[in-house]
Amino acid sequence: MAVLCKPAIQVPEYVITNEETLELARRLHGDHPQLDLILRLIEHTGVQKRHLIQPIETVLQHPGFDARSATYEAHTKARVPAVVRQALDHAELEPQQIDMIVYVSCTGFMMPPPTAWLIGEMGFRPETRQMPIAQLGCAAGGAAINRAHDFCTAYPDANALVVACEFCSLCYQPTDLGVGSLLSNGLFGDGIAAAVIRGDGGTGVRLERNGSYIIPDTEDWISYAVRSTGFHFQLDKRVPGTMEPLAPALQAVAEQHQWNASKMDFYIIHAGGPRILDDLSLFLDVPPEAFRFSRATLTEYGNIASAVVLDALARMFAEASALDGHRGLMAGFGPGITAEISLGTWTSEFES
């Protein structure tokens, strides 16, 4: 069975703290009629700092969608290969041993996709399958794992590489002054993550089942308005309440596998915000400590979109608390409102 190996993570060098974010909001939006509410919401995100690919002064400017697209491509090519190399090293594989690359990003657009460039740049075989995913937002980290799992189920000896590259700061829009937009300005950060799913061997999470669920009539709750100035993030105030209908969907996937989603040994959950984690803890009836890896990602990096689940998984590897046979649940949440869910068992066939 396919094994999800230790992820590699990179966050960029420019840092903005929550205190600096709050001060920035006061300075830029001092006359906003809901400033006090916005400040409270940002303060309660639990985010202590975020990492950005550019200095905050540059982020706050808008040089136009063309320039932002060029920045996205330049930083993708400059930063992604090192993360991919580390993920391959963790899995003890070479580029020539990868059969498919699942590449997810919702913060920029390239065609041909970054996979085409990576294959030539890093020496992957020309036969390597490509699966770029651009429209699942924060759920794409879970979707990437699940599609790689599907591929390795169809081709049991194959290996897949998952890459999540998110430069959320490139989606900053200075003219978007809604509460949801201003909250997102204090929540999202930049980050890159990669991991290998080995068809044979490996230490990590042996993937056993996956599923997906979409909450009906919620497709406009998380969305982009695509305009001449780029991507305008839109967040409905009802989004934090989505864990009540999603918790039963997680339970249903677990029950299909004769498991109980409330009795897992580990949880790797997308950290969209503290309310998401608090509510899921309540509705799944699991202790808050169960989501410690996700909370740590949120605290140290903010919401890094599709890269969150891989960073949270990397933190579990670092803690070294998982034992052979431990059962776990992973889930990413995003636009739709969509949940991508997977189940797996910890295995340690070799140390990477």
C-alpha cells in the first residue's frame, strides 16, 4: 500500500508578526466603520507570525496582475526545487523514480503548469504524469494526497510526488475593504511543501481510504472574483460554522473503513482558523490537543492554504510520537465548501 513519507517545508524569509499586522490595520484603515471588529478577529486568529516572499512594503503595493504573475513564476522557480529535493531525500528516492507529480496552488497561474518546468529542470522522466490542481484552494493539499493515493492504488509499484506552493501575499488587494477580506489579510501566509507517496516501502502514513464531501449550496462561501487586478478573495462569515455539517462526513468515511473518526491516534487537519479547529474538536468529540500539529502551523505560519496539511504532518514526524499501527485521519477544507478526507496507518519500514 502507498505510504505518505516525511514532508519537506519551506517558508520565505520575510516575517510579519501579529502585532505588526494589527498596527498596519490601524494605520491603513483607521476610519473603517468596523475596525474594532476587524482588530478583534485578527487578534483571535491565534497567528503569531507569518512568512512572506516579499517585504510587507512591497506586498502592500499593487503593480498590476501582469507583474504579480511574473513574481509568482519567478519565486516558484527559485524556491520549489529545493523543497522537492528534500522531499525526495526523505523518501530515499531520485527524480527518475517518480511516476506522477500532483502540483497544487491557488495563488498564481502558469501554463504550461509548473510540473512541466520541474520535470525538465530536475531530471524527472519525460513519461512522468502531471496533475496540476488550481481551483480547490485550501482543500487542495488533501486532494493532492488523495489523487496520489488513487494513482498508486491503480499502479501499485509507482511513486508520486505532491507539491503545494502557495504565495497568498500575492492575492492582497488594497481596495478590498470587507471584513472577510481584511481578516484574511491577517490570517494567510506564504509557504511551500512537498512529500512523496511511495508505492512500496517507506516510513510514514500508509494510505488506506479516501473520500470527498461538498456541502450543498455553499459554492459562493469561499471564492475568488477574477478581475483585471487579479484574484480577489471572498470569505463568507458563515464559513467558520461549517464543521458541524462536515464532521459527519469525516465520520462516514471512517465508518466505511470500520473505523471511528472520534477514536483516532492522530489527526492532520487543515488549520483554516481557530474556530474551525475548536468546532471540529467539539463535533468529532476529540480533545483539543488532538489538533496540536494544525494549531502549531496556524500559530507559526498562519494559514498557508494547501500546504497546511503537509506542514502539520511534518510536525507529527518531528514529534516522533506515532507508533506502528497507529490510525489517523487527514482532512483538508476549502472552496465548495469541500472536504478532502483520508485515512491511514503509521508504518516505519525504514527511517528516512
